[in-house]
Amino acid sequence: MPACWRPGIDGGQPGAYDTAMGSDPSLVLRARAHRAEDSLRPTRAEIDLDAIAANFHATRALADRPVLAVVKCDAYGHGVLPVALRLAQEGVHGFGVALAEEGLELREAGVEQMILVMNGVYGDAHGAVLAAGLSPVVYRLEEVERFAAAANGPFEVHLKIDTGMHRLGIPMAELDRFLDGFAAVQGATIAGVMTHLAAAEDDDALTHRQLDAFDDALARVRARGHEPRWCHAANSAATVRHPRARYDLVRTGGALWGHPGYDSAAAPVDVKGAMRLRTEIVSLKTIEPGEIVGYCGTFRAERPSRIAALPVGYGDGLVRFQSNRGHVLIRGQRCPIAGNISMDLTSVDVTDLPDVAIGDEAVLLGEQGGARIRVEEVAEACGTIPYEIFTSVSRRVPRFYV
Ligand SMILES: *Cc1c(COP(=O)(O)O)cnc(C)c1O
């Protein structure tokens, strides 16, 4: 086992992942498909679990609340099991996932903390969700009734209130009617009440309107004798920027990966990027002025040029919009992407790097030799946000835990 394999549940000893999987062979196989040691290609995402742990501790210290680590979508592309097992070891209160199947995967891996299924339960999984001890979020009475039928006894839910984002949640105008109906469902207890903020990073007026509505909703819930233990509203941006949004726990995703979706330069908490995307040069050639590079010939050399090929492409999550726009780091220098990014390959103009050689490392995200490609820079160039850049790094790229 290489030293890189550190899922972090038993002090970094090899085999921890297998142990976490229990004896289910399909889970073990699924995990192995991503094992760094099985990858031949030098393209990989290096995930710094120590950075994630430090970001967690910094966030929890600032919030002074239990942290629900939001690990939906494979921990925003960082690899959910190693990340979750490490955060569990660090003392995280629980985990937030979007889907029931994401929550079940965590339970099967041995996670014992609270797991909140934030977007509701689709399909026919109500019984399985309760049996696994997941905490479901509900926003329609029919869902509560389905849980009651599946539970055949007492069960707990978190209510999601729509305070203005208008995506999911019980509309404020329907809350009283919802609570009337809820009272008639046998066995149901409100363990938590939550809302989600639409623009905690920059629209303070909207955020305060949403939080005022949430306070009103909490008062109405309590007025009927419910005693929700967990009231929660804060994503990363609200955790940092809006102390009043912290309530009983904070739901933090982006801040854990070091890219919190707010202006981190202005934030009172120091977090560090946790993903580095790297590969190595596999081919080098010289082309003459007028010759083209890549599909459709969108790069045409204006001088004798050295072109390096990298075994990484849009099939790995390198957004094709970066063709002829983005940069990679080689020998600590920024080198422009030349021509169209292909599915499996990307070419780079390395004419200005005289000593460049096959096997040199190329960094697509993160640091090399003091230089840095910031995910914010890539996201902005692609007209998107850092979260989409991370979640785009595809299954084919092994996550390598350093
Ligand atoms: C994704 C999500 C979060 C976390 O948001 P970050 O900006 O990543 O901190 C919190 N709550 C809900 C409901 C979410 O869907």
C-alpha cells in the first residue's frame, strides 16, 4: 500500500477503507475502483484531509456550534467516504446529504453520526431511511404520512421552511395548515426545523428577511408545543457572515473544502484549499509557424512552438470552455492551454520553458513551486462557481489522499 492511502479512520493504516466497508463485497469493489494504487495514468486529484480537518476546526471554532458537514455529491467531488470518516474522527456532529442513497452509503460505511437527508426522500425509500437511522427532511404532509406508514411507531423528522428561496420547503402561508395536518399523524415528532438561505454571501437585506421569517416559523412551531432540538439555517457563507443564522448547528460544505462561496479575503476564518488536480506531460513536440493544434485547429502557431500533451480532458472534468483560455502550471510557470481540450487529452504551449521534459508535473488546480491556479480563477473564467469545478472532476480521476 502506498503512503498516499490514508482514509483516516484508524490512524492512516492501510486497509481502513476495507474495514469501513464491512464485509459487503460490492462496496469494497466500488471503493477499489478509485484506489490510487490501481491507477496507471498520472492524472489524479490530491485531497488534503489535514486541510479539511483544519478547515472544520476553524469553522466550528468560529461558529461555536456543532457542525453538520455537508458532504452531498461525493463531498463536492472530494470523495465522500474518506472525507466523512476523517471528519467523524475529528468530532463532527453529523453530515448533510442531498439524497437518501447518499445517506445510506455513509451508514453502510459505518458512520454513526446524525445524517440529515436535506432534499427530501424520493421514491419508495421511507422505510429504509428510518431503518438506517437517517434524519429525513420533510416539506409536504404526504411525505410525513408515508414515513408514518413505513415506521409503524414513533419517528422524527426535520421540517424545511421556505423563507424566500422558493425552491423547497413549506411556504410560510401554508405552515399553519401543515402543522394542523402534522398533529394528526401518529408517531411523528419534529426533531428539527430548517430553512435555506438564497444569498447569504452578499444580499444582507434578503438574508435578514429570510431569518425574520424563520424566527416567525419557529415561534409558530413552538406555540403548538413542539420542542425542536435542532433549528438550523446557516450554510458556509451564513456561518461566517451572519452570526444570528447559526441557531443550534451550522450546515457547512464549501468552507470545509476551503472555498466557501464568500469573499474569503474578507472573512474572519482562515480556510485552505483541499484539492490539487495534477497530471504529467506524456508527449512533447515542436511545430512550425502556421501549424495547428487539436480539434478544429483553434490554435495556430505564430512561432516555432513546443507543445506538450497532458493525459487529462473534459472527460475528467477539465471544463472545455478553458480551451485557449485556461492555464496549467509546469515547473512553477503558467503555461497556456493550446487549442481545444479533448475528452482525454489537453495540449499546452510550453515554448517558453526551455528545459521542459516528458514526465514533468502539470498542475490544473492548486499549487506548484509557489505558483497557484486558484479554483475561483478557473470558475470565473468558465462563468461558473468553484463548487461546479470540483463536482465536475469525474469518476475517472482517482482521489489520492495526502
Ligand atoms: C449544500 C447545502 C448547504 C451547504 O452549503 P455551502 O455553501 O457549501 O456551505 C447547506 N444547506 C443546504 C440545504 C444545502 O443544500
